[in-house]
Amino acid sequence: MTTATMDTVLLSSGFIPATLAAVRERWQVIDIPRQREAAKHLRGMAEPPLAVCIGLVDPHSRGDDLNVWEMLREVQDAAPGVPVLISTGVNSPKHIVELVKAGAFDYVLEPQRRDDPVEIDRYTEDLLLALRRAVEWRRLSMENISLKHGLLSDDLSMPIRGVSRAMSQVMELIRKVAPTSATVLITGESGTGKELVAHAIHALSKRAQHPFIALNCGSFSEALISSELLGHARGAFTGAVMDRAGLIREAGKGTLFLDEIATTKQNFQIVLLRVLEQRMARPVGAGAEYPVACRFIAAANRDLGRMAAEGEFREDLFYRLNMFNIHLPPLRERREDIPVLTNFFLLQASQEYGKKVNGISAEALRQLEEAPWPGNVRQLRNAVERAVILAEDHVLERRDFALPPALAVGHSDPLALPDADFDQAMADYERRLLAEAMRQAGGNVSEAARRLGMKRPRLCYRLKLLGLA
């Protein structure tokens, strides 16, 4: 019986040596010289591989081998749930559609000339990208199954995704600080996932069975934020008709997450500093204090160190909060994480919205990898969710994203963020795009759909939804 590791992929039949070597650099490869042996080999494995890739030139060729339809069926029976990729030399829309209907996870077009270095490089890049998506999809699928059965490992309990060195360092810092009671300051641009990191620290700590309470400091006025944190006594101020416990008491022995801490004013900073130093709190308008048992994690999208140096933030509070710092890099500085995040969000959205989307085309993924993403991971997640909702096929295509010009590849003008939030900005852009297509098509829906690369029913639906019909 063959034992597979978690990094194993199985390749079947006649791959270009340079391509095979590139795959071997990234995964442990089981190379099956004949297609018909793939299913048999899979049945003999103690653990299935993360992905299977079948190479063929003529999908209907029999010779000593099975045709692709029989091959797909046998492989899927032998290793249910393992994504199967097809490397094919047949560039025919009908053929590709048949592959997808037969259950292929993805396909890669082989070079027309196997002695052309440029074509070989293109093919190798496409195959590596397809394998990376398949492997990540398989891992996410296995994680989802584990979660459903309550088999939560350390890795699965961390809601952070990334293969970059920067994110590996972030995850290592999370693992190191989580078991302690140290106050943590998480820094990074908006949308980088600071609250997810706070959740991960809580989930991996001894406090995991206690509450995780989040306070967005930017959502409260200076007059109310102390009451929200500490609680208040009845009659402490106008509208205080009853006692309120406050978030510190609600958190108990759990974790209190203070988001957007940089927005707070000096008076509140003094209150918070006293709580952190003395581990005691007094509700607004009350005489008696109570002990503070929760852990504090704060987050800021501004440079608190610079703010402290310039007198915009209390220096003593900064040092109290910055006992342990975790900085999250922007998405544009870790583009290698985009495929991982995209597939993770894709799987989540497919399940949430009841869609059967299970992949993304190489062209669409390349577009996402090259976009600037000023809104970082949050913006990418919104874009993927929107694309899943709009998608008509099981694979996301470039047209499903309809990125606004500021995110398009090659856009070099300074980025001006919209006044509205991301979802509204995307809806406004789509409305303008469809209106312009209809104008250029003279009001002909079929012609507008052709120009946009959309199916007519889908365009009709979008026009009606956006109030253009």
C-alpha cells in the first residue's frame, strides 16, 4: 500500500520533463506512466493525494489507455472529492465543456509545439497555477469536513490564510502570544484582517471558552465610550435609566478587542490606561470598583508610535498596548496569498449562497493577482463573493468580477477612494458599465450582452436589478 503525504499530487502520463521538474519543486509527485493505472494506484493509497492531473492529447484515444470520460469516472470513484485536472492538446470549446460536465476540476492546454520554450513556459505556469488552486481547494474542502465533524486542529482554529513568508511570521507570532495574557497591539491598513487575528489569538488561548467581545472605538462619541467600556450606574447621565454592566464585565475572563484605538480622545485614553495598570474599573457614576479579569487586544490602522511622538496619542498608553505587536502587511505586499484567499472565499461563498462554483479561471485569477486592492483582504473577499453570486458557471471568469478602472491592470493614475463603501462603489460601476454597453448597442440587449461577454438572460436580470430596464 502506498502512503501519501499531505503535499502529494499524482500525475498520469507523458508530461514535458521541464514541467514535471517544476511540479516536483513544489509538491511530492507520484508519476504514473500509464493513464489506466491511475485509478488502480489511487485505490492502493493509504491516503489520497491532494490532486490528480491526467495528461492526454486525444480525449477519445483508446490504444492501451482509457478515454478521458472513462478515466475521470474511474479516478473519481477511486478517490472521491479529489480534484482532477486535465492537461489536453485539444483546444475546442465543445471539448472543454464536455470535460467540465464529466467532472474535471480544471483543464490546461498543452503547447502546440513541445520544442518551443515560450509555449513550454506558458504551459508550465498554467499547470502550476491550476494545481495550486486544486490543492488549496482540496485542503479547504478537507478543513470544512473536519469542522463539520468537530475535528478542530490548531491550524483550522486559526481563521487566517496565507502562504507568504509575511503571513507565516504572523501566524507564528499568534501561536506564541496566544497562550500568554500579554496585551497585544495589532497594526495594519484597513481590511487586512486585524479582527481575524484577534479572534485567532482568543481561539488559541486558555480563554477560548470565555467571551470574545469587540468594541469599535470609532463608533462611539467621547461622552459615551467610557460608559460602553466600564458600564454606568443608574442616573449617571441623561438617559441612564438603569445600571449597565459594560463590556469589561461582559468579557469576564475572556478577551476584549478594542478596534480603531487610534480614534480615541485623551480623556478615554486616561481611563483605559488606569484600567490596564490597576486591573480595576469603576462604572460611570458609581462609587465602587470591580476587578478586571479580561485580556485586552487593540488594533489600529494608523502609526500609534508616530502619533505618540507627535502628542496625538498618550505615550504611556501606547507602551502599555504595544507590549506585543503584530503587524499585518497590505495585500499588495503579499500577492502570493491572493490565490489561497480567493479559493477560501470562493468556497465559503459557494456554500453560503448555495452555488456550485468550485474554481476560478487562470485569466481571472491573474487579474486578481495584479490588482492593487486598496481595501486589502476585505475588498478581495467582497469581490469574490459578488462574483460567486453573479457566476453562471462552476468556474469564475474574468467577466464575473467587473473590476472598476481603479483596480484594473495597468491603471497608473493615483487612486481616489470612493465616498461610498466598496459594495456601493461596485454597484455604481456595474450600473455605469451596463448603461454604456446598452448605449453602444443602441438599446439592443442581445448586442450588449455579446459586447460584454455575458449571456442575454443574465444581462436582463442585472439590468432589472440595477434599475436599468
